[in-house]
Amino acid sequence: MGYVHVYTGDGKGKTTAAFGLAVRSLYAGKNVYIGQFIKSMKYHEVGLENDFENITIEQYGDDCFIEKDPAEKDIQMAKDGLDKINKIIKSSIYDVVILDEITIALYYKLFSVIELLDILKERPDELEIIITGRYAPDELIEYADLVTEMKEIKHYYKQGVLSRDGIDR
């Protein structure tokens, strides 16, 4: 039996936790698919594709628009990503599917939570799905089997420390 996990909240570690689960799954011989919404930067974790044959990582973002309104291209890339995720989930090729930052796409209304839930409801019973990002909507939290909230208590970013190579990116 597969479950739906949601890692949300304003704290650091949602994507890191999802990639940790991906590594654990890879070493267990599972096939892993990671779809990264909003993102287009090639952080170090995408290098997993060079070291494992049983992982696919794709990005559905053009440029980070978080501090401005999404452009039509951002919306289209997210919708294309959702269509691709629908096919991936139905394909039964993968044991684990990670939808990184998909809740941000929901927050910015690049597509609806109903569209995502319709896809999740059609997943094969054995498929494990991990969803990450801030602002997870109540409907998604209600649907999920496991929800973890990462809460920021203190963060060095507020002291002016930028993303550090190999730690934050």
C-alpha cells in the first residue's frame, strides 16, 4: 500500500526531506520520479540522475517568480507539468513520485487543488507520493495520509546568510 505524504510549513527542510526519502528509496531498488514545480535552477540534488539509473528528475519552472506575478509561460509550464505528472502516476513505472513545490503552484493558482486531487485519487494503490511546499491547502492536508509541518523557529537567512553550496542548494 502506498501513501500520500505532505511536507509543508514555513521552515527549511521540505525538499531536503523529500530527497532524503528518494535516496532511501533508490538504495532499496525502487524507481523514483521527481517533478519540481516552479524551480528551474539546477541544485546539486539533481545530480542524483548521474549516479542512479532508477531516478528521473524534471523541472516545471522557467524562472523564480515568487516575488512577482507568474507570467503566462510560468502558468503553462506548471499546467504542462501537471499533465506530465498525471501520465507518470498512471504509468505504474515508478514506486515513488515526488511533487516538489507543487503547493506553491497551487498557492499561485497555476492550477487548482481539485485538478491535483483528481490525479491523486486515480493513483495506483502501491504508489507512494510525496508533496512538498509551503501553503498546503486544507483539502490536500485532509486527503493526505501523512502531513508534516516544518516550522521556522530561527533561520540564518535573517542574519543575511545566503544559500550555501551543498547545504541549502
